[in-house]
Amino acid sequence: MKIMVAIKRVVDYAVKIRVKSDRTGVETNNVKMSMNPFCEIALEEALRIKESGLASEVVAVSMGPAQCVDTLRTGLAMGADRGVHVEAAGQLYPLTVAKILKSLVEVEKPGLIILGKQAIDDDCNQTGQMVAGLLSWPQGTFASKVVLDKEKQLAMVEREVDGGLETLELDLPAVITTDLRLNQPRYATLPNIMKAKSKPIKKYTPQELNVDVKSDLEVIQVTEPPKRKAGVILSSVEELIDKLKNEARVI
Amino acid sequence: MHKSLSNSYKFSTLKRHSGSLSPFVPSIFRLNQTNNLQSQSSLTNSIKTPSGYSPFRHFNQNPCFFSSGYFPNGINFKGFGRNESGVSCAKLFFRSFCSEMCRESMAYDVVIVGAGPAGLSAAIRLKQLCREKNVDLSVCVVEKGAEVGAHIISGNVFEPRALNELLPQWKQEEAPIRVPVSSDKFWFLTKDRAFSLPSPFSNRGNYVISLSQLVRWLGGKAEELGVEIYPGFAASEILYDADNKVIGIGTNDMGIAKDGSKKENFQRGVELRGRITLLAEGCRGSLSEKLIKNFKLREKSHAQHQTYALGIKEVWEIDEGKHNPGEILHTLGWPLDQKTYGGSFLYHMNDRQIALGLVVALNYHNPFLNPYEEFQKFKHHPAIKPLLEGGTVVQYGARTLNEGGLQSIPYPVFPGGAIIGCAAGFLNVPKIKGTHTAMKSGMLAAEAGFGVLHEDSNMEIYWDTLQKSWVWQELQRARNYRPAFEYGLLPGLAICGLEHYILRGKSPYTLKHGKPDHEATDAARLHSPIEYPKPDGVLSFDVPTSLHRSNTNHEHDQPAHLRLRDPKIPELVNLPEYAGPESRYCPARVYEYVPDEKNQVKLQINAQNCLHCKDFQACDIKDPKQNIKWTVPEGGGGPGYSVM
């Protein structure tokens, strides 16, 4: 069984973000980029499934500008067997990504797709669900535990939901998105980084996959959130009620 | 990540060159009392470490951990033959028993520690020489920062002298060197006023740059030439052979939890063996300092101790109208007093960005001095404040620099390699420039190293060429400026005037440095606490806010990399006698004295904040009892500078 893992190149989580002065987006020039932490967890899970013998190959997929190859190489260094890079300039929104993943699934025919639950730059939390919808595959999102059963072709996914933990049984092929507590991603070792240089990365363009990247969304403006105002110490209950009524307008 | 064109890495341990190379024996480790893995590698014929430890004791231990399922040490079984030393049996034997301790090993011709200006210049120069002479050498650079340039911070007014020699086409190749110096101001500050003085610098022909960006560009150039650069890997130990020759370095184990146990993503460090090892760790590099001590390199060159300064820097984005690309300013005087050497800098880069900072020499006397707060004070000076109003801070960082100059340069060659760049200490203090000399030292070491590997010469040639180069000439001329300030600010300025205008580098004397920095701190009772104004959040900031801007992060669950040799000293000595200076000299608030449950004040080490300013010098340098020891944390952590 082949596992496809989608990884995204995002601004590193430790970087302090600034909004560009023209407010069209976030400053990404000269800023450290790395693999989305949830995608690392997804890749780690795929590698563990492969190491337990239930999968034969792990393919890492990434979409974006040419530098995505660096992120793919990190993925290959962690242990993925092959990489696929879909080169596309400009902002890619979840629906477009899902459509591209669907086209790639038709080419690669994996038995399982694992993604991170969301990217830390846009926090959309949509791509996994959309891919499952487009493919009509079952989905297990926010996975905190995954157990595969190869003979029955099932995946038992324990999900972290608001009410607690929910366990689902999915027929394979399926889509799984990973949450934080699923595993601890491994480090890429030096020897693996060197081996990764010779692993193949196949390149595609969205046109080759028959996907139109024009988006239905347009970002008009990006601003910083308003600065937190200082708290005010009130002197009496009447003052509190007055403020709640007239300033905050909640009663 | 990086793309490397070189395929000349070798996995095997077996040497392909003739000539004597130490028999290869994997490293041997033992668990010390706190259960931290400590390694003592040794190449011996008798399979014992120098301390007599025998690996056979591990025969009954739990079978361990193969990081990726193939032979540790990368020994290719098929190609394994018997070598002259007859150690082969031992090696086979070894592999079965010492799996716990063995690390994978990779062999290169040259291993360079640190992807900074010196390290990358050396790497580039080596590959250039290879091309000229039509040979090949495998060159590997390890860097503890998460990417090349992440731990690079410097003023920086760049003198392109060394770069012109290394990569003369840098302009065509779009090096990030675009802002030539347009004006050069020098002020003496008092609390409210600024007096303009004639500038002692001649910066015509120099450029205002971000060194972090330049180093990133140099890294790209190095990779194009086939250098393998591995960011995110911290070199934590030196590897020796039986003759005490340096044969490479070992990287840190990753994935160790705070209590020393292995986490599920534990990854053993790797050995990088080089026929030549170049240490380019920058000022007060942890491995370089060990080597200097081990091989007594300071005594060998009759050098004095090294003296240091702490530089704290911020990059601001200011209003367009106030920005003047290429304008540089240096100040002396306020906020530092007459007995404390230091000064500030303010350079206009491009894109409306300015770099400003304060450098404080670490031999200050008053234990209540807080360099970070002095810097915040400085920004409020009436001549500086208007420039910053309306602007925002982009990044913050701190790093120590060496101020010892010529008098403190240790003998930079050791058996198996050399020390280059600020790790040795080639900074020209009156010019406040060390980048060009660091680069040149890297180039000279590369040339000497190439000679060793291909022409059978020896590494001592590096020392000779260094002393014949313009680096030495510059440092000769500059040697008396800094020590002159031992006599105070005004006498110091007078001597500098003498040196600069009259003697012009032909001084018949060489001034000596004063006491080492850690001995210079007076007891707290001789001084009174300094009241620093509260940060206003617009011009001045508190440490946590600034720290956030340095993009500093370390993996939380790892052993603290700052260790106390004696845990009782902070409360017994540092606090009562010196009023706990470490809580003040650290620019990242790593050290805090907080009351514990019993309301006793204890030293708390927030190692995660560490900016790697190597001020662990401050820790290591300034700590009156030299009690704090900085070790290198897990690679990939630390600050994330991009425009510093």
C-alpha cells in the first residue's frame, strides 16, 4: 500500500511575524521557512506505518514555489521514499490544493492520504476534509491515534474532538489529518540528509494535472490585531453595570 | 535545506588515501552519574579509552538502538579488509558489542565547524583551489543554527577587502552588499547633548550590510562550489586519535529529555572525521576554547588572555523621511561612565531599516551594570530619540566580540587543524571590524590546508602566512587603542589620538590588557545599584519582548545547556558578594534570582532563552568564580536572525 503525505512549506513557528507595510500579507522575505509542524507529524505517522510493514512506500507531496523542494528534501531525509513537487506561483487556497491532491491520487493511487490538520500560516483546517469530499473517501481528522488493519482494510482512528475522544473505523482508502499528540516527529540525521539528495522528486504543474489554480478568494487586506487595551479597575457594582450596558453593550 | 552538487562524501570509514591515518575505531561512551551520555572517543589499538574504560563492560547491556537499521560507523562489510594495524578483528568484535555507544561516522577531507564568514570563506577557498589544480576535496561545514545565517549578528560596516580577493565578482553575483557608506559621524554624548568630533574612522569604500544576509549568500556560493553545509547540527565534542591529534568532531545527540533519558525521537550524534578540522565557531567558541586550553595555545604564542565586549543590537524600520541609506554614526560617552569602555553604533541600511546597538566591554567594574538596560537608556537620548519615533523594531539580538586584538591571539594551529575567525580573535578594535580579517584568516587556513592535503606541507604555514598578511599589519597598527582605555576614558582618548595622528602605527611600545574580565568585577559593596527607567514600550522594551523578536527558541524538553560547576556558588558567592551580576549581564534574562518555596533566593537558569551570544562568556567570562559553563544545546535551536 502506498501512503501519500501532503506537506506545506510555511513560515517557521518560532519566527516573529510582521505584516508587510502595504498590508497585502505577511512579510516572508528573508524569513525562515520550514515544514509545517502538523505535516511533520503526518509524515512521521506515515513512516511508522511503513516501518511496521503495513505500507510499501511513502510519497511526500508539496505545492508551491521552487523552494518547496527544500522542504521536500527534509521530508525525504526523514525517510520518505519519493517526492512530488507541484510548482505553482502565487497563493494556493485549500480548495485548489485539494483538487491538485485529487489529481495526484489518480496518478499515484495511494491507499491512504495523511495530512496535517491545518497549516500554521493560514490555520484553514480545510484541505484534508475537502480532499476526502472530492474523492468521496472516508476521513478521520484530528487523529491522535491511528491503527491500521491490513486484512480488513480498515483504519481505526481516535480523534480529539471537543467532547473528548472519538474512535472511528474507516474503510481504506481514507484521508487522515493529524493532530499534535499523535507522535513526536523524528530528527533528520546527517546520513539521511545525504541519502535524501539522491531520492527522486517528480515535478508537475497544475496545468498538467488539469487543475485551474484561479481562486475564488481574494485577500483584500491583512492587518495586525488591535493592541490589547489596558484593564480598568472599577470602584462599584453600579459602575460595572453601567459599563456593561453602555460601553460593552452586552446587557 | 540546501542543494549540494557534491557526491564526494564518503560513508565508509576506510581511508582511501595512502599515508598514515589512525586506525579507525568507533567512539566509546560511558554513562556518567547523571545518566547523560558522555563520549570519549579514542582511537587506540588496544580498544581501551585513555582512562582505561573497556567497552566489553557493555556486553551485557540492553541491546540498543540502531538509528536507521544499518551498521553503525557505516562500515561496509563487503569492503572491509584487514588493514596494516591489524585492528580489523577488533573492529568486527566491536560492532557486535558496542552498538549502544557507536555512532555513525562520516569522513571528509576538511571539516569546518561554523558557517560564518570565516568558515564559509575557508570552504569556498578550498573548493576554488581544487578547481585551479584540478583535484577534488570533500568539504563539510556544520552549523548549529537552524539555517545558515541564523546565528550571525554584527553591526555591520563591511570592508570588502577580503571579499574582493575571494569572490571578485560579488557585485555581479548579487551579493547583498548594496549600501555604500555615505557619511561617517562620531559623537561624544552626555546625558542631554551630543558633541560632534572628527571621525577617527575612514569608511570610504565600505558598505553597510546585514552580515546575516551576506553569510546566507556566501552559503549559497559555497554550495554551488560543492561544499556540503549542514545547518541544525551542533558540534559538541572534538575527536582525538591515540596521538592526541584532532581527527574531527562529533555532533550532539538529539532527542534527549530534560532528565537525560532518551525520548522516542532520540537520534545519536554523528562523527564527522576530517583530515583537517577548522574551527570557525566565532567569539568564544566552545570547542575552540577547549582546544586552546588543551594544547596550551595561548602560552605557545605568548599571548595575553582574551578580553571581550558584549554587543546588543536592534534592527528598526523607521520613517522614510528620517532614513538616510549609508549614514553611519558612532558614539562614545553616555550612557557609559568614564571607567567603562564601550560605545554605540547606528547604521542606516536599505529598505528604511537601521541597525543600532551598544557595545559594552566586559571588564566593567560595577556589578550593578546592566548592558541591556544601558542600551535601552541610550535610545532615549535626545539626539537618537527623534530618529526612532514612529518606527518599529524588526529584530533584536546580542553577541560578544573579542577586543584583545593582537596581544591575545593564541597560536591558531593545533595537531589536525586550525582555528580561524573570531574563535581566534582577529577583530580590529579601533575600526570595530572583524569580518574582513575573519574571512582572510579562513582563506589563509584554506590555502595552508590545501597544501597539507595535496602538497605534503604542514599546517604551521597558516601561522606564517597570517603574520605576513595584511591582517597582521592591521592588527599591529591597532594594538594599542583598546588597552589605552585601561587608564580611563579621557587618557585613553588622548593615547588614541597620539596613536592615530602622530605615531601612525609605528608605536615603539605595546600596551598590555588589564585584568581578565571575570576578575574585574568589584564587590557589590563598593558600588550602588543603578536605577534603570522602566521600558516605555515604544522606544525601550523589556527583555521578554526583545527576546521574542530574536526568534529564539530551543526544544523545551532537553537538558539545560548552561551548567553550574558548583551549584552552591551562586547563592554563596555571586549573590551576597557581587549582587548576582549574571542576572544583569545576560541579555536574555537567562539567569534570575527568584525566591523558592522556602523564600530563599535561588538562581534559576532559563536556558531556553539563551541567545548564544557566547556571552556565556559573560557566563563563562564575566562570572566572578567562572562557575557557569556553556555547552552547546541541541542543534537547530537558538536565535533566528535574518537581518542582523
